[in-house]
Amino acid sequence: MTSCSGTVLLSRITAGIPHSAAYDDLPYTRGGAVDRDAVGALVQSAADGDAAAWKALVDGLSPLVWSVVRAHRLSDADAHEVYQTAWFRFAQHLDRIREPHKAGSWLASTARHECLKVIKSTRRLTPTDDPQVLDGISEDRTPEESLIESEEAAAEAERIRRMWQEFEELGDRCRELLRVLMASPPPSYQEVSGALGIAVGSIGPLRQRCLRRLRARLVARGVR
Amino acid sequence: MNDNVGNDSFDEAAQDDALEEALRRAAAILDPVPAELRHLAVEAYALHSLRDLDARLAELTFDSLVDALPVRGADVPRMLTFSTGDLTVDIEVTAEGLTGQVLPPQPARIEILGTAQPTATGTVTADEMGRFLCDLLLTGPFALRLRTDEEVVVTEWLRV
């Protein structure tokens, strides 16, 4: 009975998100944000025992949690553990979350606090260029296979890699903000605020500054 | 939006949006959520559905890492307190394992839960004074499930 409602809500979340040919296999890579009312309803359904609703929450909010963890530049092992802690705690709190439609912010700020604890306890940060990330494009993941099929696609892959490299070399504030903003679907400013502990009102101006700084770097390096 | 946006600013804003979108696509390719993590998050739901319906959640109310003055040194134990109602669990996590006490003092059966198999890991018994000791090294996120004579309490998940 309850599982039906989960399925309906899942389609509500995915509806209206256009796909581009190369990224068909990646959910939520484009366009619209998760419908916040739908998130609230999904939390409600999941709390009532609907596993499909929970899965929809994981699909919709995992990239946000991962982005928060990545923004804080933890080691891979720490990143994995913080991600798990956030989700396990979310499962525990499912029926006590005061504002279910803000579950994304809840997860983002939980992940952030755990990241800060890791940083505090290890005081060890990973070097700027995570070779695994930069090498990622050559690994055999499905979206890439299709990319590397033509020369044009290879050029596109190279462009993406160089853009990513320039992004990685931005100052900490910009790198953190952009890493969270690029979660898919795009996070709300409320969620970004939870993820980074910065005021909602300062996100817009900072975003603009950081994107323009990155664009200037890309232009200077001839990446476009 | 500003009131005085001209065509140039509109153009710039559109370029901002396009760049953010390009970054989003890059992240989805170069740094996606690892599949095994997504899977674990889906599995975490078992915690909710399998949880004893009458289990009470003990929230983290003290963490030496954030609530105490910073102490230098590698072997500083992490001290944690979880509380629910009138029941408190104090834990000290060191490189040797874990010690703790249930307050008010009372015997309890304590399961140590890990994310790998969230339904079972180590088990330890608290004595009449509520004290327990376990040489299990905590790696990764964990939670404790306590069964006292009267109730079942689960601590918030935490990573140490």
C-alpha cells in the first residue's frame, strides 16, 4: 500500500528533468532541482515504512552529501565514513526530523559537522590534486565509454578534464562553494548554507565571484 | 536579481549558469558518488525498518572533540556522552578499544553496530555498576544498542 505512494513520488522528482544524450545513464545531471515538497513527502513515506521512498531520497540527495564531503577534501576513507555516518544518522532520525522538506539541509549540515570533526581530529588534508579524481576520465565507466568513441568526444573529455583541473586550483572558499553547488540536482541555497556554514544571503554574490574567477582562468588557459 | 541589470549582466549571468552546469556534468563524470556508497545508503534504511519500535534514540550530548578544550597528542581518548531521558551512556574511545558506563548504574547488554553489517557486530555486557569494556577497535561509523532490564536504547551514529 505505502510502496505505491513512493513510486508516484519518485516519478514526481524525476519528471521535468531533461536528459542530454551523453549523460542518459546519470540521473539528475541537468536542469531542475529536487522538488522540496516532494522531499518532505518522501521523508514522510519513508518514515511510514516505504522503502521506495527512501531509495528515492538516496537517489536525489546522495550527490549533495557526496559534494559536501568532497568540498572538505577529506581522504577517501574519511570521505566514505562521513558519507555513511550522515545517511545512517538520517535513517535513525527519519521520524523525528522537524522539517521534512528540509531533509537536504539536514543531511548537508550533518555531513559538514562530521567533516569538521574529521579535520579537527586528523588535521591532515589530502594534497590538492587527487590523482584518482583526475584519472577518473580514463577509467571504464559507462558515460565515458560513449564519450571516448569519437575524436570529438575525446576533445570534449579533455576539455572537461582541464576545466576540472582549473576548478581544483581555485582558492579554498571558491573550490568548496562550487563543489557543493555542482551537486546534482542543483542544491538550494538553504542546503548550500547547511553544507558550508555560510549565510544564505552571501551565497549568490560569492557564487558569481567564484564562477567568474574560474571563467577568467579558463579563458587565460585557452579552455572553453 | 539586481534592478539595474543590463544586457551585459544578463549575458554574464547566463554564462555563470552555463559554467555551473558544465561543472555539474564534469562532477558527475569525474567525481560521482561511488556506487558502493550509494548502495550502503540504501541499505541504511534497514536501521529504520528493523529498529525495535520501542527503541529510544540516545543523542550525542558531549563530544570531547568539540566540547572540550583541545588537548594535543596522538593518544588523546575521545570522550562521548549519549543521552535519552534519564539514561546516559559515557564512552571513551582509545587506540586499545572502548570503555564506558551506563548511568544510572545498571547492567545492560550492549551491541556494537557497524555499517558493514548494521544488524550485528560485537557484544559486551555492562556490570552491575553499568561499566563495560571492549577491546574492539572502532573503525568507521558505529552505534551502540543497549538493552537494559527496562528498555532498548540506540545511540546516534557517529564516526570516531
